[in-house]
Amino acid sequence: MRFDIELLPLIACPKCREGLVVEDAGASLSCAKCPAVYPIVGGVPRFVPQENYAASFGYQWKIHAHTQLDSFTGLPISADRLFLASAWPRHMSGERVLEAGSGAGRFTEVLLAAGAQVVSVDYSAAVEANALNNGNAGRVLLCQADIFSLPVRERSFDRVMCLGVLQHTPDPPRAFQSLARAVRSGGSLVVDVYENRLLSVVHWRYLLRPLTRRMSRETLYKWTERLVPPLVAPAGLLRRWFGRIGARVLPISEFSYLGLPADINRQWAILDTFDMLSPRFDYPQSLASVRSWFEMCNFSDVVVFRGPNGVIGRGVAP
């Protein structure tokens, strides 16, 4: 598996910001200026150690490599979320897009189908699942990298997106600033984050995490896989009877409202319940705080609103 070499000029050494050169018959990237060398493993340049604060995400996406792909569910769930949040056109032929926090590649797949040239990064080993799903598609370069030190050339991307990730970093405003530096003048940036409001604060994830974060990810996943399936049907009934409040009575995530087949719905429930109980960091944000990020970076045409997955913000780079 090899990345699209034509996209190499879009990435740069995260230490000195200079260009990178393929070395050792495709086994590494070396910096054109400083002594830094970065291994390429499985067709993916690695700019960070394998084990880091996002390791639980890598664990879950390697197990559920296909679960949330539109090509697997047969439903446009990921595409609808991306285009609702971004208001981007569904045809982006030739446009350069940076995706931060790829997971297993549910949005990478959508971007490639839209014709974009995609550089997609994730801090965790989830890049390996994305490589299996999208690595041979062409027009894509996947990297395991730190959002605070992105291995990309500044102001090089027409569009930058980061959905469902910033709240799981240790410093969301600083992570946002890192994304903003990658957008070309007149380009678009879109993010979404969990919303900080009373209904969020009393969510099961915040009540249970003091316990679940003490577990190894293997133990937590084992218990999640065992306990969630019997609760999926009751959670679905509670959602139908009492709406979103009913859906939160039981300590699991449940997605019957998406129209998923029963087996895939169970897999989504297991995946998302593990996802909500395992992160090391979780900093939900208000609409005002997300708007302040865009203003801090002098973005124009800023739109911030409450979406189905939290606060959505988008704007145009100066």
C-alpha cells in the first residue's frame, strides 16, 4: 500500500516546517532541512509514537473498521453529517482537503467520493483502519500525527475539517488554532464538538468515566460488548416514547432513529458506548466559545449553530 506521491508537497516536517523526501525505498520520510526521519509503516507516515492519549480510539476503530462507513451501512449517514456541518459542495474535484481525526475513515470515504485530494491525519492507530478502507483509493495521503503539530504546509488547503475530535484533545482552542493555520486565504474550516450545557453535564459518560477510565481498554470493551446488546431494544423503545430524554435513561448509545439494520445498530451501540466511556480528555464547548475560536483567528462569514452531534462552527480564512 502506497500513498499518493503527488500529495507529498502538501505535508512538511512538523519540527521545522520544511519539505519531506521519500527515502529507503519508501520506508521513511526524511526532512530536507533538519535531521528528522519519520517511518512509513503500512503506507502511512508516522509522526508520533503508537501509544498516546488517543490509544483507546485506535483500539475501537481497528475493531470496528467498517461499522460507520456509508459503503458498509448502505445509508448516507456520514455524508449527510459532513455536508450538513460544512455546507460544502458534494463535488470537490481537485480541491485539497485536510481531515483531522480520521478514525476508520468514514468521512475520508465521503471526501474521496466527492473528488477531493485528501490529506487525512489521526493521532491514534485508527489510521491503520483508514488505510485498509481508503488507502488504495488514490488522491489520499494518510498520516499518524499530532493535531498540535500537524505535518502539513501552512495555508495549503482549500478546506479543513475536524468533526467529533477537538473535545478529546487536552487543549481544544490550541488545537483549533493549529487547524486554522492550514487553511488557505479564502478557504473553509469546519468543526463540531460536544456541547457544554446542563443536559450534557448529566450525561452517563461523565457519571461513569471515573470508573471506566480506571479499566484497561481491553476490559472496558469486553464489558461493553457484553452489556450493551441486551439494552439496545429497551433504549430504542424509551427513545420512541420519550425522545432524547428517554434515550438517555440507560447508560448506552443507541441509534435506532438512523434506520440502521438491527445487527449494525448493535455494532454502532457497542462502538459508541465504548467511545463515550473511554476517552482520556473530554471538554465540551458552548456556542460562544466555538465562535470565539473563529474570531480569535480572524475568520469571516462565521456560522455557529447547534447540530445533531453538538456545536457546529464554520468560517472562511482571512
